[in-house]
Amino acid sequence: MNVILFEDSLVPQLYPVTIGRPAFSLACGSYRLLDLIDRLGHPVSVVVRPHLQDLVKADSPDVLSATPPKNGSILLVNARIVPSVTSLKRLRAWSSQGRPGVILSDGSVAAALVGPKHPLPAADLSVEQFAAWVLGLKLPEADVELPLFQYPHDLIRHHFGALSENLEDRLSRGDYQEIAEGVFAASGASLGQHVVAHSGQGPIVLEKDASIGPYCYLSGPVHIGAGARVIEHAAIKDGVALGHTVKIGGEIERSIIEPYTNKQHHGFLGHSYLGSWVNLGAGTSNSDLKNTYGQVSMEYDGRKVATGMQFVGCIFGDYAKTAVNTSIFTGKTIGACTMVYGFVTTNVPSFVNYARLFGQVTEAPVKVMIDTQARMFQRRNVTQRPCDIQLLEDMYQLTRHERQLAVEPLSL
């Protein structure tokens, strides 16, 4: 059997979190879908948006961006599936039966099993055409639940539900030592003096070379990625997952932080998602609860979407940054490659300098972001590749419509 992990036409609906990464690379519950699909033990090919193809080849050389060999069955997996152990178990159990069929979720193809007698997809099928090709096969529908991310806030919705079982899975598969009650550490991980840890609601897992400073508070379930650093006096609680090589301080609750991001100083972050290479200035805080205690609605492309959740914080795209003492209102999105100052009362487009408090919203030139990326990479001993530069240029073009939707006219 071969596996095709495919993006579909609704992936742009997840902006800003999918502007610069495939949907299967989104972290949720401490796992990415790509990590879990690899466990099926079959060759994996991918169908991604054109501007991400070079990035996928560079970051995941074992993944093929081509149609698999023309023999055997093909398991098609939507890149928007929530990456949980439950999703993996259901997918494995269903596909192992070997009966062609399709799993639908909210009207989208979540997965399909195509037999050797079915026609293969054309090698040049676009992301927009791929799901339509699957539906055109008229496969029998299977009664299996595989939830999909529909909007960015769904990362927060599914994160806490998946985190505990995903951490238990990590512990069952990895080499960890219990260094305190409910605190499990991989090699090189360290726990500072006078740390208070509560694991009654779930384990606290420290990956290789992660470090927790003195006088910190940890409340599980919590996942601290490899090489992550939590500085002194931080409070990491109730469902936080930190990616590798992050620096974290202040108070964080039920949030996802992708690799290479800094939130090093005091300030609150709750029910939020931060992409990679984000930096929050000292004192930056967000609201995750309305004053009315009602359910939060988000705005995407000028449309209001009810989240059905009482707690929703902020959603940050990659490379976004805040100045000191920035305050972010409930349920706001911060676009990729954006610099934010003062009070954030509206969604922020990508590639802008946002300072509404001072009456200024200006466009951030992509050349500035490329130079900034080079400096950031150098600080972390990461090589800036041609595909990284090209990705920023593509992201700039793909988000041009966001700047046209901005409330204020932008100036260069």
C-alpha cells in the first residue's frame, strides 16, 4: 500500500497558520499529522500547494512529491485531519480491512482507500482538483469519524482533547525517566530548583535537552519540546505544548507554540497558537475571554464565524512579532511577517507594521523580512536556504488580498 497525504481547497481557510507550511505540519496535541502517518509504515507521497513543494523536499526528503508506483492500493489522507492517536488508530483499523471506500467529514474527503483496479490520479492534479477526483470515483462511504481542521481556531478546539492521549503515547514509545511525580524527562532534560509540578490532569513530558528554570509552576498535561528553555518564575499550565528550540517565560495556558518561537518575558498567553519564528515583546498579553462571558466569534476574510467556544485567544502566523506591552483582544488573528504595536483590536493582515494606537498601519516590504529572517536564522545556527527566501516572497504575494481588506488604507 502507498499513502498520499494531500492538501485540499480548504487549506487557505486556515490562514494565517498555513500560509507558510503544509497543513500536515501543524502541531496540535504535541504531534503533527506527518509524524503519525509515518507510523503506518508505507511509502508516503504528498500533494501540496505549489509554493510549498520546494520546502517539503528540503525539510522532508523521505516524503515524495510525486504519484506513487502504479501497483497496489492507495490510501489517501487529508492533510487537515486532527493529529491524534485516536485518528491514527481509526485510520489504521479502517485501511487494514483493504476495502475501497471514502471517509467524509463536514462534506470534505477525510480519507479514501483506492483499489488497484481504480484509475490513478494524474500527476499534475492541483490541490483544488485532487479531492474532486476522489469524489468522482464514487467510492462507498465508510462510517468512520476523522475530524478535520476547518478554521484556525480549531487548533485550539482539538488541542487539549488530543494532548493527554498523545502524551501517554509518547511515554509508551519513548525513553523517559520519571524525575518528579508525573514529570517524565528524556536524556539531557533538567528541572530547576523549587519547581512546583501538578500532574493530576495529565503528565508533564520534557524532551531531550529541555530545561525548566527555578521557581516555575507546571500543571499537566504539558509537553516541552527538545531543547526548549522555560525561564525562571514561568507558569506553564493546563494543556501547553511547546515546540523544540523555544524560549518561554510568563504565564501560558492551553496554547500551542511552534519551534523557534520566543515568549521569553512576563505576560499572559492563553488558548492561543503561535507559529514558528514568532517573538513576543516583554509585557505582551492576550485576552481569551469576552467581558460578557459569551462564546467567541472569529472573523476570517470579512466573515464572522462562531467558534462555539468560550475561551479563544489569538492566532499568530509565522515570523510575526509584537513590541513591548502589546495587548491583544479576544479572538484575533495576527498575520505572518507582521510587526504589532500597542492595542490589537482587529485582525492584523500579513506583512504590515500595525500601530493603530498611533494611527499608523503600513506595509512591511518583503525585502525587510528576508533580511530579518537571515538574522534570526543566524542567531539559532540555522542556514537560510533559497527555498526559505522564495517562501517569504510567495507568502507576500499570497497575502496581498489581506492588506486590501484592512480597515485602514496601507501606505508603503
